[in-house]
Amino acid sequence: MDYLIEIAATLLSQFQKPTLAFLMGGMLLAALGSKLEVPEPVYKFIVMLLLLKVGLSAGISVRQADLIALAVPAVFAAVLGVAIVLLGGRTLALWPGVSRMDGMATAGLFGAVSASTLAAGMASLDAEGVAYEGFIGALYPFMDIAALVTAIILARMSAERHAAGVYPNGGAATMTMGSGPGGEAGVDGDIVRGILTDTFRSPAISALLIGLAIGIFAKPDAVFESFYQPLFHGLLSILMLIMGMEAWSRLSELRKVAHAYVIYAVAAPIVHGLMGFGLGLLAHHLTGFSAGGVTLLAIMAASSSDISGPPTLRGALPEANPSAYLGASTGLGTPVAILSIPLFMALADAVIGF
């Protein structure tokens, strides 16, 4: 009973933090019909600065990091990305009315990482004075790329096998699939190279990786401390307000698709977060991965991509229905993931101790 009271108290206190308050504030404004808008260039600029900050912070810390301590969580992050896509694709395929293409696209977004959710998790830990490894931001691309590549390849393979080159919505194949023995569809090396190229060139991954590279190979500590660090929390609050408004507006998109997406979007962040917590706990016992690091790995697993994933999927899987994967991810998945941050913090504190 004391444990449940502790979790409830933690949840209540976190709802009063700026990160969650601005998210719910944005949803309230949208629900009341507010005309408040943030220009798209401003939104993109905020996202770029946040990702550069995360990348720089990770790179600066990686310079002094133990390679083994970094390697184990990185491998686990990639494994999580693949496992979430496999589990999500199989789960959504069990529901009538959910196409394999739409299911894999949705699973791909939920397997990838939301930079804003990761940033919200970091801000929540910082507010509580909980320490975590500085290289956590470097785990982002491992999970993100693994999930998106897996989802896109599996969706293409399924489309080639079952649609005979013609997709249900009338679209045509845009990628060439090779044929394996017996005429079964295989994966052409050009497809994998194209997917990897598009992913690395996406704005989110590019900003994160260049920040990471500068942090590792240069000495940006001065500009980081004087510019990026002071702006971080203010920019994050604006981003949360924007995401709250978008989340509310996209709830209506779920009415156009099977109710399976609603159930999946609500349940998946918790299930995926627990998967991430389990692997993080294993890393804790193997390498001394901190309780804060375990929490952030769980938060990364619980999140669904809202920046790098959508443009990658639109380019690689144009046949997939955006109202399905975007509505499920941004409309419900992201708010559930952010609101579950206190749960994973309380779980880590109870199992490991901050």
C-alpha cells in the first residue's frame, strides 16, 4: 500500500511540473478552440536547437565515457527498437481491418524515439536532482534507426509477397525488391542503402549526429554552457505546448481507422517502457548503468517518433495511411508516453534507488 501511495504522490507532483503542465495546457487550448499558432519555421528551429543540445551534451560526455559502459546500453537500445517493431507489427496484424503496411508503419513510429519525450524525461530527472549518464542522448539514433529500418524493410517484403506489386490503396511499388530462391521476395541491397541514407539525412538525425560529432571531436563546452543549456527548458516548454495542441487536433484522425489503433496507442507506451526498463535493469547489473539511465532507456522505449519518423515513413512507405500511424503516435502515444514518465521514475526509485 505504501508503494502505491508513493507512486500516486509522484504522479501528482509530476503533473505540476512545467513539462507536463505545458503539454496539458496545449491540449486544453486546442479543446477550447483557441487560434493560438506557432509558425512552422519556429517549431523546426526549436526542435533543431533541442536536438543539437542533446547531441552536444552526449558528445561532450562520450569523450570521457567508458566505451564498454556505452556499448552495452547502445546494443540494448538497438535491440529494443527491433523488438518493439516486431511485437507491434504482429500485434496489429491480429486486428481485422488493419493492413500489414499500416500496422508496420505504426509499429515503426512506436519503435523509434521521440526526441521531445526524451528531453522531457531528462528535464524531469534534472528537476528531481537524479543523475544519469551524459551519453544517454547518443542512444537515440541506435533505437531510432533500428526501428525505422526494420519496419520499412518488413513492410516492403510483406507488400511484395502478398500484393503482387499492387497495393490495396491503388499505389504502385516505388522500391525494387529482389527475388530469392523459389521466387519469394528478398531484400535488394539498394533498398537498405536508400533507407539508411534517408534516415541519416533526416533533419532530426542530422541535427543530433552533428551535435554528437562536434561534442566528441571538438570542444564546444563554452557555447554549450552559455547558449544551449540556458535555453533548453524554455524551448522545451514551448515544444510541449505545441505538441499538446497537435495531439488534441489529431485525435479526430483516429475515427477514420480501426479502433485497434486507439487500444494499441494507449497500451504500447507502457508495455514498451517496461521492456526498456527490463533491459536497462540488465545493463545496470552488467555495467553499473545508473537508475537515471535505466529510467531514460524506459522512457525512450515508451516514446514514439514525432520528428524523424513521420517524414521517413512518408518517403519510404507512401502507401501507408498517415491518419493511422500519425494519429496513433502523435494523437495518443506521445501524450501517454510523457505522462508515464513519473511511473518509470517511481519504478526505478523503488527497484534500484536514486
